[in-house]
Amino acid sequence: MNRNLAAMLTLLLAIPCHALERQIYPAPEQASADIAAAIETAAAKHRRVILDFGGNWCPDCQALDTYFHDAANQPILDANFLLVHVNIGRVDQNLDIAERYRIPLDKGVPALAVLDAHGKLIYSQRTGEFESMRHMESSAVTQFLNRWKPGTAPQPAP
């Protein structure tokens, strides 16, 4: 192994895992303002709001965000939804918001709630449907987005 490669590997191994996490979720105290702003924009643009409860430390949350923004899902997301990331800390932050939107954090994250354009809850994941997202396919997110985009009638979860 050449010296440059060895030095680079040594450097990478010295970086704590949390430093390699993408920072998807903003500071926990930002959640209420982000939700209020999204509801205001959703009403004006006739979109729905997706609340994504999770944390930057969560590999399944990272996978879900990657799927939200891949080539198949980004256009559906952009045309129909406003996405709000709700940081739950280490499952010790924004618990009141999770409760308000009927998200049982004990079932795992990521967990999603869908609000209509006026902020009314129309769906919440109650059984940890996406908590194993890293083992799922992008098509699961596509199905979710198509099921809950505006113009579709709210339906009970399968």
C-alpha cells in the first residue's frame, strides 16, 4: 500500500462516525417554526406537508432522505409536498410534536406524518413502516409519495 493511501485511510479511521453523518435534521428547537412555515406555504401552493421525524445519527433516516431526493422521487416530492425534518435528538426532543401528530417514536424512526395544505393530519406512520429504510428500495418511497400527494383521497394504511 502506498504512503498516501495509508495516510488517507488512517485519517478516515480517526474521524468519528458522527462527523460523517449528513446533517439532514436542523436543530431541534427549529421544528415548530419550520412546521408553521411549511403549512403557510402549503396553503398558498396547494401542497401537502411531510413531517419526517428522526435524527442525523439514524442510518435509516439517512437512507430515507437519499431516496426522497433520488431521480425517481425528487420530482414527485417537489411538485406535491413540502418536507420538514423534525429532529428528535436522541429521542428526547420534540416529543410533544411527535405526540401531536400521533407518531409513536418507540416504534422507530424515520417516521412520517402527512398534513393537508391547511395543516390537518391525514396520515401518520404508527407501526415503524420505514424504520428499516436502509433495507428497503426507493420504490417504497415512490409508492408512499404517490399515495399521499394532493388529489388522492386519504386512505387507511394497508
